[in-house]
Amino acid sequence: MVQRVVGIDWSGRVDAAGQRRHIWAGVWTEDPRGKVSVRLEAGRTRAEIAEWLIEMAKETPRMVVGFDFCFSFPAWFVRDEHGVGSAPEFWRRVVDEGHAERWLMRGAEDRRFWGKPGVGHRGERPAEFSGEHLHRMLRATDIDCKIVAEIPEAERQARVKGITPKSVFQIGGSGSVGTASLRGFAVLLRLREAGFRVWPFDAPSLVGRDARPLVVEMYTRLNTGAVKKSNAAARAAYLLKKRREDAGYAALSRGVMQKARGGEDAFDALVSTMVMAERRETFARLPMPRDPLCGIEGWTWAPEV
């Protein structure tokens, strides 16, 4: 059995104060007697989150951690332009060669990183990723998740037109994920070097004496469902409904509920943690994808995908 689940709402903020404000973690723990506790907390930088997780894993190695950022880029960018055959190799290349901050700079030569107005960047999506070329800025899992999240069941055929998927190349603007992802690769690398398994690049190993903690990429919108998370009243209504209908939420402390009502980051962290905890038995059975491209692009864990 999984002993601990940690759902982390990530941030690409460059300043330490901003990271401590916006990175929230929900922590679900079951002790040997079966007693469950849930915490919801902030106050750590990205580097501090990595060390905190490593320390917790020493106590509870059967631990699953979910991050809400992209674990890689489209295969053509990783394999064809950077000459590496897996996402972990790509993280090492990005970290060792300082690509992340170079791509995020105003005035950067690579203008495919878009959404941040200024010299060298255009606020609008470049033509290379528009129209019939829209799919080039997306990984297969991005398309899959967006179709499930935004298109009705009757229309969930493999199509992109008519939806607004977010791309790891987008580094500014509403819903952008690129900055958080680029600054998250160093944390994934640190955790993997410390013995964590990162799915789907590594097979889960959550059972037996040699159990290892597991890291997965998640998409918070698939965890929360349709709710206006930026609206305090909507968050409060969502949590009240959950508290009335779900025994797990009914057992949460007032302090945890108050924090989750207080901001979108905390809300996402708590709801994602609760969704993952409810499905904790499934993580040990996560399959290794048959498509070799998943070893390059990664795949998003989601409750219903």
C-alpha cells in the first residue's frame, strides 16, 4: 500500500519569495495503524521542495508525488534538435547547458518560446505553431488531456481544432506552463538521482523491501473538474459540496479547508492530493507505455484517462 501521497501545485516564479508563496503541497499520510492525516502547506522554494521530498521518502518510501508541469517537450524538439533519446537525458542537457534560463530570457534567439512580450519574444503564438501546424507545439499527452477536459464525450475523437491547448513552449500569459516546466527539470533530475522513479520513464517500484518513491506528471484540471478556481466563492462551494459527499473531505481539518478556500494554488494542491490518494492503489500497477515516444515526451497521469 502507498503510505503517502503528495500533490504539488508548482510555480515557475524566479524569485524565492514568489516560489514560497505560490508552491503549495498537499500531503496525505496513512500511519501503520491505518490513521490518515492531511496537511496543506507552502513556504518552500523549488530546491527546498526537492530536499523535503527526499527526506520524507526516507521515512515513507512507498510515496507518490504529483507535479503539475510538463515533464518534457514534443519528441521532434527533444530527439531531432537536441539529439537525445529520453526525457531524463533531456533534463540533464537543459540543466548542464543552461538552456532553461536562456530560453526564458527576453531577447532570446529562439522565438518559438512565446507568450512573454518584449524584445525577442512575441506575445502571440508564432506561425510555426498555428493553424495546421498547431500540433507541433504539443506532446501527444497534451492533446489527449485537453480533449478529455474540454470536449464532450460524443466529440472526443482525436482532433485539435476548436480547443485551446497549452504548450510547454508558452512561457507567458494565462495558463502558461513552459516556465514552470523548464525550471522543474532540475528538480526531477535531483529526485531521480536520489532514487525516485519518474513515470513513465521508470517503472513503478512501490512494493517490497526495495520500494522506491514514485513521481508522476498530473494535470490539475482533470483532478478538479469544471470549477472556476480563481473565484473564491466557487472554490468554497466546491469544497463544501465535497465535504458533504466525500468522507475523505469530511475528515479534513478546518485549517486545511480554510487554506484551500483561500487561494487557487492551495485549492489545486489539496484537490489533486485527494484524487491521487483515493486512487493510490493504482500507482503500483502503472504500465510502461508501449509507444517509444512516451519515453521522450512523457505521459500525464490522470484519474480517468
